[in-house]
Amino acid sequence: MKQQDGVLHLTAALKKYPHTQGLIEGAIAEPGLRLDCQVVEPIHRAFAPMARSQAYDVSEMAIVTFLQAKAYGKPLVMLPSVLAARLQQGCIVYNRRRGPLGVIDLPGARVGVRAYTQTTGMWVRAILDGTYGVASDKIEWITFEGGHLEEYRDPAFVTRAPTGKEMLQMLLDGEIDAAIFGNDLPDHEDIAPLIPDPAAADQVWYGQHGFYPTNHVAVMRSDIAQADPETARGVYRLLRRGKDATPDPVAARKRVPDGIEAMRGALEMIIRHCERQQLLPRKIGVDEVFADSLALLGAEAR
């Protein structure tokens, strides 16, 4: 954070989406406020530094990472703005050369995921549990990284892959039975969705729940937000204006909504499944998560 020529500059880590492009390029601005966006690729590499040491003034962050940070008392405020969301059932895949595999075969199976705390992994496990009746602790989870919060420890049914192993190669070699990928979903002729016709299954899920599964939200340092709530309101306005500037603002807000009420249903489900999956060290309520936003933003947060 720095003042320059009467403008407050905040460091920010945001991925370029249609609704953040204008902020990153400086085309969307707020009087007296600028976001100096840094390139972090892939964006999840920004989450641990932000959660652990508040490396940026404003940052995109996986919702599970934020909930853990909140539970561990990290000085962060979540602004009620979704930055990334997607339907998830195509994210769990298997190697079809090794024979058929379905959801019914997952109890006792070895399933890879980058980290047990990865939000995409949380959502896939939530869907396996809530839609297909396969609880997380019935699967042997193989991970390749730890969580973004140093305090967190994986449950007993989670095992770290040997050093140097890569998830896709382990799947091709038959060392794991299935794997969950996010934006890095592999394009390989042997890799197929474990859930048949995942796009259709996702539409059924969306019809039942009415929201896209939230992956990433916006957070900022508590000291900056609380010292000057108008700065927090300015950042929130920028995020909202970014969505208004997309070719289809209605579709953007449907997929990546702003506001407490629009986010409440997804957050309630996330918290419930985080508890079931042993991702949180203590109970967290939705109102606790939104309390800081409401105090800082007032009616704008609704």
C-alpha cells in the first residue's frame, strides 16, 4: 500500500477473467484508488502467501483457504464477491485403458488430488457425498502438496505421494485409480470423466441447488480495511463494476455473484461439507464469515 499523487495504490493478486480484465489493465478505476495487479500464475500460488503473511493488500483466494484462515485467526476480510466458480463433475477423471470405473467403485479406491484442502477437491467430494452417497473417508486420498495454512494437518485417510511423483503420470501408470484436476484438466486420449456425461449431471445439480459452486473469492488485509472502510468499499465497487463491464453482466453475476444474500446458499453448503471432510479446526457460521463485510460495507454488502 502506498500513496502517490493523491491516489492510494494497493497491491493485488488477481487472475485475468472477463470480469477482472478491466481492473488488471487499469481501464476500470475508482477515484483515489488503484489496484496494482501482479501476475501470479497459476493464481493458487498467491493463496499461501496471502493466508500466511498477507503478502498482498487485496487477493483472490480459494474459499476453503479463506475459511481455514478465518478459523485460524488470520487478519483477513472476505469481500462478498465471487471471482471464480464452475460446475465440478467433470473434474474427477480416470484412465479408461485400465478398465471401467464408476462412482460405485470409489470406496477403497486411491484418488489423487493436488492438495486435500484444494477447493475443487472439496466440491467434488461434496458432490460424491451429497449426490452419490460416497463419503470422503471411504476413499484413500493421495496428495502432492500440503495446504495453504501451515497449522492444518490432513486427516488420517490422506497420504502424500512419494517425492517427485506427478498426478497425471501416476494415473496413467495405474498407481492411482482416479484423480481430481481443476484448471489443469488433462487433454489425453486415455483420460475420461469418471461421472458419465458430467455436463448433464452438472445441469441436474444446478437445477437442484440454483448456484454455481464457488471456488475463489476476494479478500483483503484486515488492517487496511478496518483503518479506512471507504477503501474496502472502493475495492468492492471495483469488483462489481468489473462484472458490469462484461459483455453479458447478467450472466456474469449469475455465475460469479456479489453480495451476502447471493452467496449465502453456496457458503452454507461449503461450510457444511468442510466440516464433514475435516477441513476446519473449529465450527464457523455463515454470519461469522460475513460479519466483517457487513460492518465495513454496510448495505452495499447485501
